[in-house]
Amino acid sequence: MASFIVAPIRARRMADKVVPKTAPLPLSRAVPLLLLSLLCFSSLFFLFSSLRNADPFVDKSHSSVAREVKENPNRSCSYSDGFWVRDERARMRYDGTCKEIFKGWNCMSSGKANAHDLVKWRWRPRDCDLPPLDPVWFLERFRDTNIGFVGDSLNRNMFISLVCTLKQVSNEVKKWRPAGADRGFTFLQYNLTVAYHRTNLLARYGSWSPNGDAGVLESLGYKRGYRVDVDVPERTWAEAPNFHDIIIVNTGHWWRAPSKFDPVHSPMIFFEGDSPVLPPISPEAGLDLTLKHMILFIEEKMGPDAPKIFCTQSPRHFEGGDWNEGGSCQRLQPLSSQEVENLYSLERNGTNVEARQLNQHVYKALESSTFRILEVTQMSEFRADAHPSIAGGKKHEDCMHWCLPGITDVWNDLLVANLKDL
């Protein structure tokens, strides 16, 4: 497993006129004026110094984009270990006119206060640089390639970001649904296909109720629920490993969705080998089994050398309660490190801790695999400012998905960095 900023100079011209001389100030008046000037200068110095250091989430020594950190190609880099820096010169890769952006994520069109500000934050790893994705380079590099995103709506968020970026430089595009995909695009000039396969759990699942062969489950009191076949991929992506040359996978949030998989009224009931897993197991154990089988399935279909990427969990930023408890995310700036720990510490076990908890299952499942990990959790935990919030137009604030353009653009920068290392 591999882890993958000249002031203008004005010439001072002396006027061709005689400046009348004035009498020097008496010493009794000059000294107080001098002291007052020094006092004002000192006050202003300390004021601007304090303002400069007021942002705990920004490393000011790295805020200049002119100071590029050159990455040594022979040295591994922990891209997840870094900080967000302000980049006023950052250019927008695409805007709200990209037709592929889901309405609820189009924060520019919906008028979110900081929508245009989101693209001015850049993730800076501590030991190397993470350059923005070059769409022309990407199209050339992955000519004659099929790239598949497999997973939930967070993977769709990332998929749309990539498509919108590429469409800025290549608009000869065929829209279709390859290999059961929810949607896909082929950039005809390059024969590059990028597709998204929607799947919530990776595994096949559907409603379950007792019937003639319910047997043991019915005797255990199960009256209804959702059957989850841990060893059978959902049909929406079952053919994806055969079709795609590169695959990017995620799963997680739906494994913690009591509004759908209610542990009492509609529990997950796990099957393996077409038989119920007995004794019945928890969703966490079911996740472990599913990850084991799905990772093996992809590896068998694609082989050990094909690029296979697994995204870590995308963090939520609900404050003041969960999504159905009045929780909100109306911040306009990234969080500080301490604020991140307050929200995500495993010891505190707060509303948003699920991302770190679910990652433990992903890390364990990938230990002996040929997958690479796309570590997006840590960089994303700081960005409570980057969700649609009330701009999403939903009944509840959306503090889970991301504005586009926005942070998932940086996820794709990270994806490219990992693919370059292959």
C-alpha cells in the first residue's frame, strides 16, 4: 500500500521653483512632535504585526506564491501533511456556467457569500509542492485512457470537478454511460473517457422481508431490512474494472445513515455466498467484509499494475447538531488546527467524527492491497467554509458536499500527483 506572493516606483521630480525657507521649529516644540511621531509609528507597526499573525490556519512564511517549493522527484512526499495558504493570484479553473455542476453544489450561481473566495486557497504540503492540475497536460498524458470514479456523491463531486476543468480546454465531448455508469464523457480529440459509477455501499443491496426461506433470520425477529451482499458488487459498477484503465473508489457515509438503514426498523442484514451471515453482524463488521471482497474483486479484474486509488473519507462540518438537528456550516474562513481537533477528535466523539472512524476500516482493508490511498480527509477538515450550506437550496443545510469550484479541485491536484508517481 502506498500513501500517496513591486510596489510601483514613482520618480520624484524637483519642481523648477524656489521653495521659500521657513524658520526652524524651536527645540521645545520639535522634541514633543518627534516623540509623537515615534509613538504613532510604533503603534502602527504593532497593529499590522498583530493583524499579519491573526490567521492561525495560514503559515505566513509560505503565503507568497513566488516562493515555490521545488519537489525532489526522488523523495517521497506526504501530501496530506500541510496547510492552506492564501493565493490571491490563483485563477479560476472553471465557473458556475459549467453545465455538469449539480444545482445544489453551484455556489456561484446560488449566491453563496464566499463562493468566489474559495478558489483563492491553496493546499501546501510541508515538504513539497502540489501544483494545480494542468488540463492540457492531463488530456495529453491520459490519451486513449478510461478513468472511472466509483462511489457515492462525494466521488461524483470530484468527478464533476475534473470534467469541468478538462472541458475548459477541450469541448469536443461525447456524453454517454459506459459500462453501466451514471454518466460519462469522452474527450474525442484525445480518446479520453471519464465516467462516474454511482454506488452507496459498493456492495449490492436491496429491500428484504421474510419469505419461505427466511428461516433463521425470521426466527431471530427480523421482519424487514436491507439485504447487503458483501461479496457481490452493485451492478452500476460491476463492469467498471473491466472497462477502465484507472479507477478511483470511495465509500463510507452511507454506512452511517440511520435515516435509511435504521438499526431497528430497517437494519442492514448481511449475506455472504448467498447466505445470511450468522450470527448477524454490525454495520462496522459488514463494512470490513465488504471492503475485503470489493478490493479483491477489483484487483482480480484489473491486475496488480493498474492504477487503483481509494479515497479516504470526506469530512462533514455540522456545528450545533447533526443535519437533522439544526446543524449548520456558515463559516467563511478555514478552521484553525485547534478548531479542527474540537470537531474531529476521536476522544471527543462529536457529530463529525465519523470520517476518522471510517478511515480506520479503510486503512486496515488496504494494508496488503495494491491500491494507493488518496488522503483527502486531513486537508478537507480545515475547510468548513467550502460547503454549500444554505446555498444548496435544501431543507437542511448541506455541510457534507462541496461547492464547485472548490476543494475537490484540489483533490484532483492530489490525484494527479499520485498518478505521476506511478
